[in-house]
Amino acid sequence: MEETINSTIDPACLQEPPLAMDVIKQLDAFGLCLYAMLTFMSCVSLLLYLEQCAYIYKKLPYPKKTTLMWISGAAPLIATMSCFGMWIPRAVMFTDMTSNCYFAVVVYKVLVLIIEEFGGTDAFLKRFSGKPFKIRTGPCCCCCLCLPRVPMSRRLFFYLKLGVLQYAILKTVLSLLSIVLWTNGNFDLADLEITGTAIWINPFIGILTIISLWPVAIIFMNTNSFLRDIKIVPKYALYQLILVLSQLQTSIINILALDGTIACAPPFSSQARGSMLSQQMMIMEMFIITLVNRPLYRRTYDELPSEAHDNDKNGEVALQTTLVEHDV
């Protein structure tokens, strides 16, 4: 029975991803136009980012400009790496690892950005020390309504920062380990046996990702009302969107390819074709995000109002509310 099934499968469907030249040779007119358009999108994304970096470097002070360059570079870098992976299918392992390692640092930089908007670590702790912080936020404890509010302290702040930093470090280390094992033939995403390395490394990375996202969500949910003027909400929303597209969407496509839902199309096997579709979708999505990100980051920033100003503003709002109620 197995021999009959294997005889009906195209041998190309059982091979490793094709070489770049083989991809170019099998492209028809529509394929060439598609690849050219996607390559153009990734190049435009990269050029817009480089121009934005030059603007930020000239207009903004250190260290804020470094943080903004890191965060705004997530979409262009992922688009560029996806373009390389689209043209060179056998390099997908390296391009995906590069994008994932970069984004692991971006997660940490988002937390750093929020803190820097308040003037740094000391100014942040001076402003929020002793104030209760809500910790029942996603992705870990959004449904745990019984969790109490925790007062902000230097120790809690250290733990929150450490929870994000561990992902940037361990993700890079595990990615390098995966590449080393892959070159030796010990790391294969299609190997779902209990003795395979991928079945152990990837779930562990998923746990690290969830742990790192929780501290960022805690800080954002408790401070975003003070940062509306610098458009922190759309920045955070786009960062979350990049996370979903680069991690969750890619994982879903890989699962569908491993399951055989995405059909083989010689010279691409099911897994290679799923990876190719993922790269093409990523280029288009990251190009759009780059265009949306541009007006959010390519701008100058006014100094954040002090805590006394916030208290006066809140007092004025409360007074106006009282007067309205009295008139009624």
C-alpha cells in the first residue's frame, strides 16, 4: 500500500527546497511580475526606513533616537528578509531566524520607549512608585479578575524589565542553536517525534514569548493614558500587529503545510510552498505597515507634561464635571 502511495507522489514533493536558479527558471510571466512587484515593495520599505533613520538621527536626542530606529525597523527588516527567503528558498531558515531575533529585541525596545517617554528609569519610578498597577492583562492573566493591583516599586520594575529582556537574549541563543542543529541535520520542523529537537525548542520559545509580552502589556495598560499626545496607542497596536503576522500567521501556515493542506507544486514541496506563500504575504503586509508607521515615527516630540500638570488637568476635569452636575 505504501509503495502505491509513494508511486503517485511527484519526486519533487519529497525533495528539499529548490535552488534560486530553479525558482527563476520555472517562473512564467505572471510569476515574474509578482516577484518583481514584491521585490519592489521590499526595496521601497527599506529605502523609506533608511530615510526615516536619517531624519530621526538628525532631529531627536539620544537615546530616544536609537530606540525609535529599532522599533520602526521591524517591518522593513522583516520585508527584506522575506524577499531574500522568497528568491532563495533554501535560506528561509536563516532569514526567519534573523527576523525573529530582531523582533525579540523590538519587544524589549517597546518597553524601553515607554519608559524613556517619562524621562528614563528614575523619572518613571519617581512618578509611579507606590501607585497600584493592574496586572490582569494579556496574554497571561487577562481572565484572572481576582488578581489584585500591585504597587509599583523598583523591585517590581526590575522583574518586569527582566521578563522582557530574557526573551531578547534566550531567543537569540536558541535561534543560533537551532541553526547549528539544522546544519547537522538534527533540527527539522517536519519532525514531530518526541525525540526531535524542534518539538522541544519551538514550544519553549512560545512560552518565552508569552512571558515577555506580559510585562510590556502591564506597563502599557497602566501608562498609555499619559502618552496619548505622542500616539503611543497606534504605535503599540502596530507592534502587536507585526507580532501576530510574523509569529502567529507564519506558524499557522507552517502547520497547514506540514499537514498537507497546502498542496505540493513542483519544484516546491508542501513545506517549501507554504514557506514561499508566507514570505510573499509578509512582504505585502510589512510594506503596508511601513507606510502607516512612517508618520508615527518620522516626527519631532514635545516634552511630556509633568505629573503636577496631569494632576491640575485632572482637577479641572473633575471641577467641570461637578459644575455640570450642579447646573443640572
